[in-house]
Amino acid sequence: MESFSAIKKRMKSVNDISQMTNAMQLVSSAKMRRSQLLHESMYPFFLFCVESMQEMIRNNEHLDNPFFVLDQKQEGDTWKIGYYVLSGDQGLAGAYNNNMVKITEDHIRQKVMENSQKNISTEYELNVFGRLAREKLTRFGYNVNSGFSFPISEPTYKDARQVSAIMRNRFLKDDYDLVYLLYTRMDSPVKMEPVALRLLPVDTKSISRLLPKDLDDAGMAVQKGDNLEYFPNSDAVFGYLIDSYTNAMVYGAMVDAFASEQTARLTAMENATDNAEEMMKKLELMSNRARQAKITTELTEIVNGAQQADKM
């Protein structure tokens, strides 16, 4: 059994940790509430942009627009993929950042394997929001764009517009054939999952996954089966819509990632505080036993000393 003084030192350390995790829990709780309000205010706009895009694609099968046309690669060609990975700047959020690193590695590995089976090469570049995943992916030897840096905490629509403009420009310049968004989607505080979404060219299957099931087959703007008319023409309408669409998708991903990170950190701090309290109970029991053992030892020494004195 540990000594009484050693147990007391451990109890002080655990108590200090408990106070720190409890304070971080309160901070994370406030940030989570703020992020959820941001998520709720953003979602209708995000949903409407996604749904409008799906409706227009459904009503206009023959699109001659670079943002909607997927290149066809032959043997010996190369797929150039741009990834935009949304992670956090701070730790103590459970497995949140590690999950983002894992889905990034898995997606790159899957694309390389699929393309190699078709004798097609794969080039990629990682543009990472957040310090932790960027440092880890760089350390693991992945091709990380060191010049890309945007804050992930307290996301703003202005930041989203800047990022989406970079995506569209690099896509049009043929720097990328494909652009993917990798982030953690928060359906509810207890349901969060990392997702990989092809943003450019527009992927109708990915769009369908983002819509609620009751809205997947019918739109808010038009009824199913109606004919849409474009003014002045479909290209002009799609050229305008693609900006709003990518802005909304990036902003939605940033808000989702921010809310998911705060929720993950709150859960981690709650678990850490609960574990510290449970450990304190065990240490208090050990402390009581050690104190009783110490008192017993001292009494035994006093009795033995008295008996020795009587013999003398």
C-alpha cells in the first residue's frame, strides 16, 4: 500500500486536474451552445442552396458547364485531387482530430488504389483547416499545402466565400480535377460522423445524402415534374448558382466542423471530470485505510515501547 503522504499528493494532483477539466467543460459548453445556434441559423440557407442545385440538375440533364462535367480519364492519365480537410486547432477533444486524419488517409489510399487498377496516376494536395491534423499529416509525409491557412473556430461566411473562391479558381485553372470536402457532420449532439463530399464537379449523389429523406424527391422551390425556365439562359443561372452553392457548402462544413469539435470536447471534458471524481473516491478510501494503518502502527509502537519500559 502507498504511504499516506504519497496518496495525499495524488489526491491533490487529481483534484487540480478535476478543477481544470471542469473549467474547460464550462467553456466548451458555452462554445457548443453558440455553435449550435450558428448551426441552426445556417441550416435553412444551406439546405435551400443544396436543394435548389439538385432541382436544377434534375430539370436540366444536358449541362455544358465545367463545374458540372466530370472528366473522363484514360490509361496513363492523372487524376489531380484537391482535398480541403476541416480539423481543430486545439486538442482535448477525444478522437475528433484523429478521426479526421484517419478519413483523410483512408480516402487518399482508396483513390490511389482505385486509379492504379485502371493504370491511372493520382496526384493530390491537402489544404487543412486546423493546426493538429495539418501537423500530423505533414509529419506522416502527406502532401500538405503549407500556404493554406484559415481559422476553423468561430467560422464566418466571409471566410467561406474566400475558401470557395480559391476552390473554384484552382478548379478552373486545372490545378484540380476533383475537389473534396472532408469534415465531421453533426446530425445531433450524439450523432457525428466524418464525411467525404465531392464538391467539384457537383456530385448529385452527395447532394442527395445531405437532404432530409422527406425532401429528397421533391423540392421546396418547385414541384416535382414542373418545367423550369432560365433567364437569360441556363448557363448564366448555373454560373450564378455555383458561387452560392459552393459558398453554402463550405460554410455549412465549417459550421458543422466547429459544432462537432466543441461537442466532442465537451463530452471529453465531462468524461475526464467524471473519471477524476471517481478516482478521488478511490483515493479517499485508500487514504482512510492508509491513515488507519498509520495510526495502528503508531499505537503498536507506543505499546511496544511501554512494554519495554516495564521490563526495564
